[in-house]
Amino acid sequence: MLDKSPRSAAVNVPNDLAAHWMPFTANRAFKKAPRLLAGAKDMYYFTVDGRKILDGAAGMWCSNAGHGRTQIAQAIAKQAETLDYSPPFQFGIPQAFELASRIADLAPKGLDHVFFCNSGSEAADTALKIALAYHQISGQGSRNRLIGRERGYHGVGFGGTSVGGMVNNRKMFGSLLTGVDHLPTTYDREKQAFSRGEPEYGAHFADGLENLVNLHGANTIAAVIVEPMAGSTGVLPAPKGYLKRLREITQKHGILLIFDEVITGFGRLGYAFAAERYGVLPDMITFAKGVTNGAAPMGGVIVRDTIHDAFMSGPEHAIELAHGYTYSAHPLACAAGLATLDIYRDEKLFDHARNLEPKWIEAVMSLQKEPNVVDIRTVGLTAGIDLTSRPDQPGKRGFDALNSAFFDNDLMIRIAGDTIALTPPLIVSEGQVGEIVEKVAKVIRAVA
């Protein structure tokens, strides 16, 4: 059951906001009108002045089981008292092996090995490095090209930024990695507008990989990385048949296929992983966010046994993969992960998300009639609502919507330019779905 313990009404606020350079934030605008949070419980955040904010974003796609779960907090506290840190190189802890086994059990059969890191960004870079190393040790060192997708997001490491396809995330940082190319985006508003779930149109976008094979040669391409649902760019569901077609092409040419499931993993689309929803077995799956319910930093890569086993050769005392992080499989993160998986299982949250999806779609699609709405996309418990941009002010309507939601409607949303993204915790009730949509309607009218 969800916890109902009381929260403090308000907290002291800092009188100087200058020192903190905030990530992915309009810092000057924020510090003129701060959106400061002091607490969270179940479906709500609490501001420093005691207001209750309905969470329509699961924090940042990660708090799938809601906030302030005592079970997770107690697991972290107990672990901190018992073993606060253990070196992950050449030493191990039982909790890391248990968590890896449980994650592998949730993944499609054949994805049997888990490499831990600390974030989605690290997970993407780890998967890309594993792909390059795999081809090296397999005698195919010419396979060093990496393929991402336009409008894709794979974190902020050099690898993930390079294969990512969100323009504003790339253009400030020069040439990034060489030997990278991109598939076309799967989104065509003219053919897909107001799709409910996976669009009927667009499987053929996967054929763009054949064009890249013809351009570069299959023997130069190591891996393709895609999100089953591109979240950070504004919720772009994969078209029906797209991922299966991409799997067919990669297998045909000996190219590894990586699903970035940092957002879609752990129930967001009604299944443990989107790979299960779509019936496609990739070679690797990246995860983060929901694995610990956002309570502690953790990410990782789930790897096919054939890839893992290729590294298990040579002298037994030798390190097979020269990669890892100081905080890989951190004891506190492992404790949070195990407690989180218990909640997902015991409360059947993946099933709840799947069963609620039709009602979620109907509710969100009712916003189609609101001013300036040019498209709505839904899949699982996610939605992207595109608003028309103001002349010469791209992103300003979305920014105003963020402020209107927080300050005037006690609602947390995410924005991507002029797109409102909704991704509530999986514990959301049908009544709260209606409340979220009602508040979003007010926001859209306020910024019309």
C-alpha cells in the first residue's frame, strides 16, 4: 500500500541562487521565478511554500512507483548503515548479483547479463563501447561506425550525444565523435497526426538503414541505437512494424541493435521492457531511471549471452572488458533497486499501466479541441501534445506552459520546445488521469 505519512508544510529557502549552474535549465529565468521543491509523496510534490503539486511527469520519467516510498527509503538507510561503499573493481556485493539476476529475469530470454553504471548517459556510452569492443575481439575491427536516429536522445556523454539527433543538444559541442550517422526520424505529422498508440504509417523509415549500409558498407557499421519510444524529443512512438523491420535489417548485415530503454523500461509502456511489447529481441538494452524509482542513481546495460560470452576468453586472471565506474553497482543503489522491483511486482504496476492505457488515451485525446494543439501522440502511459510555436519565439509557448502548470495549476509537466510531455507515475488512478488532463487543458488555454 502507498504510504500516507505527513509531510512538513514548508522549509527554509536559500537566499542566494547564483552558485548553482542548473542542468538543462533556463538559469536566468529560473532564478527570477524559482520552482523550488521541498518534498514529495505518492503522486505529489510539495513546494517550499507548502503547495501540493500533482506530478504529471514521474519526476523525470523515473518515479514510476510514486514518491516517498518508505520501503525504498528503509532499504537505502539499512544498506548505508551496513555497507556504505564497496569497490566494484575486483570485489562484489551480494545485492549486485541479486539485482542483476532479477533484471535479467524481467528482460527477454537471451538477454542474460547486466553491466551496471550510474545513469542513462553512462548506459548509452557503455553499450556503444561494448559494441565496438565486441567487433574488435570478433575479428571485425572495421566495424567502428555507430548509427543513431534523428530526434533521438541517448544522454549527454560524448557517445550518446554523437548518436543522438536532437539539434540543440549537439550544435554547441563541435564535431563530437567521428564515424557516426543517423537514421531518419520516424515522425511524419502529415501522415501520423493524432495517432492512438503506435502509428499505422512509418514502418518503412527503418529502410533508411539499408541506405546507410549502401553508403558506408555493412562491414563498417558496429551498431544501431534507437529508443522504442523517443521520449525526450516529445514522445514519438515507433510505428507499427518499424522495430521488427529494423531488427531484420541489422541481422541481415551483422549489425548489433541496441534499444535505449532508459525511459521505456520498468513499466512505462505496460511491460517490463518495450522489447516485450513489440516482440523484438535486441542485442542490448540500456536502462536507468525506473530501476530505482529515481531514489538513487543507477543505470546499466542488459547484454545478450552471445556478446557476453565472446569476452570470456583468454587468461582467467585477465580483465575481459576495460570499462566501468567507481560507483557501478553502488550498494545503496542496489538496495534501492531491489526494493523498487519488489514494489513493481507486489503492486502489479506494469499490469496497472497496461490496463489503464486505453482510458489514458481517451482522456488525453480530449485535448485535441484545445487552442493551438496541432498533434497529440500517446503510447503506454505517455503523451506528447504539440502546440503551435509563437512567431519568432520557438519554445516560448512551451516555457510559458511549464510556468502556468506549476505556478497557477499546481501541476508538474515536462516540455520539449513547444511540446507538453505527460508521463505520470504508474500508480496514477483513473481519477487522477482526469485531473491531470483537466489541468493541462487550463494550461493550454492560458498560453493560447
